Amino acid sequence: MTKAVLSALIRPLVEPRLPDWVEPMWFMSKEQALEFAPQAEIGWFDLNEKEPMIEIAHAATNLKWLNSIYAGLDFMPLDVLAERGVVVTNGVGINAITIAEYTVMLMLNHAKGYREVVRAQDRHEWLFDSPGKRELSGERVLLLGLGAIGKLIKTRLEAFDMEVVPVRRSGAEGALTPDAWRGQLGTFDWVVIAVPSTPETRHMIGEAELAAMRANAVLVNIARGDVIDQGALVAALGKKQIEAALLDVTDPEPLPPDHPLWELDNAQVTMHLSGRAQTKMFQRSADRFVENLERWQRGEPVEPQLDLALGY
């Protein structure tokens, strides 16, 4: 029997489908998980807070395969997991559809000034003109990140007749290479960030990049908060250097109540809700995990695997 330490939150979706070679150990608290962790060969240690997950991973000294619903696992002790030879599967693609839809919503909401429409309704005020007159059609988008989420964003924005230029290492099919996009920033109306959080992407948008953007440029971040130098962004927004920033993610999270981003009229903060705006996340994760159990038993690669050296 292979012992699997699993979150009880996923139990109703997984337990009836577990193969007979798996002995599940369901935990309902951090303390239970820490108690069970040393016995785990397979682990699914997801919790709402990151620090307990790190602690549990350290305690799982016999772990062979770690599964997670999280796409970004850069906060986990990846070096320790690599030293132990642990295979890690993450949640890449689980939330791709809803995040892509959320991105379109953010862009349309800004373009049409819909936030002001809602506020007018709250005031019972009849508007005689639209607070937003921007059309997506014909505008140019720089898409930083062409993974599972980025690919879906691209097709959805192209359906609005937008010109979407992704960044690719190969530069194929009209894409810009990683060393070329900064020189082209001034040619785009929108900059959409959908990259993983790595040492290479940290603060990839900073003072110089913001200064290079158009005055009407809108920055959209559905990746991680630390890919933007938030201090530089606050300064640029305060000076109206760019038109707006639409931020599903911030650094830190939650954003402190007194942070200036809350007060800037050209910033929208949506509290990292894009991946949660759905009902199928746990079902998709459970389905993937059960399918991977079958692969694991057959000695086949489980999917999708996190590259522990790259962090994504």
C-alpha cells in the first residue's frame, strides 16, 4: 500500500475513485498534516496559508510525489524537494479559463468606464454620457507570458479584433523575443502580464519600463504582484504617466488598508479573485489527480510537472 496524505477538503471528490493500492490519510488541520507527513509517499498539502504548507513539506521526509492545486509554487522549499528527488505536479491550467475571462472583463470594464456606471447606479444617478469611450478593436496588446493562461487570453482578445503580440524565446509567428519587447513598449496600448514568478521575472516592469509606455497605456497584471515594482507603479500612476493599472495581484497580499493603490483613481485592485471566479476548480483538480494516480502506478510521467530548477 502507498500512503497518501491528502486534504480532507478534496475528500468527497477523490475518495470514491481512489485505487485499492492507495491508503489515504485525510487531514483537517495543519497539526494533523504534520503528524501524518513523515509517512506520506504521495502528498497533497494545500492549505489557505503558505507557511504551514512549507512546514509540512519539510516534515514529509519520505515523499515521492507532491501534488498541488496552486499553479505558482515558488513559495515552497523547491530546493529541498529537488534534493529529495520529489516529483511535483501543480495546478497549471486548472484556472486558465476563468483567469482569461477575468482579464477580458478587466479590460472591458476599464475601456467602458463601467466602474463609474456602477457607482452612478448606487447613487441613483442617470448618466447621459458614457464614462468610458475606448474600444478594444484595433488596439495593440503586448502579452508577456504564453503559457496555458496566456494562450487563452490571446485567442479571446483576438476575437475583439485586437492585435496581440506575445513574447516568445523563438520569436516565431510574429512574437517578440525576450530581449526585444522592452524596446517596443511605446508601440502598445495594453501590456498584459501572465508570467510565472521567478527571480528573472521579479520587477520585470519597473521605472524604466513604465517610462517607456504610452500615455494611454494600460497595464494588466494577472500573474504575481512581484513582477511589477509596485513603488515605481504607484509613482507612475500618481503622475498619470500611464493611463491605468488593472491589478488582480499585488505585493504584498492582502494589500494593507492604507496602501496608496486603494486610493488611486487610475488603479483597479481585484484582490486575486480571477482564479476563484468559478465553480469547477476543485473538480478539475480532483480529476487530474485521479488520472495521475493511474499514470503513477503504471510508471508513466504525471502531469503537469513543475521544473524545480526553474520554479514553474
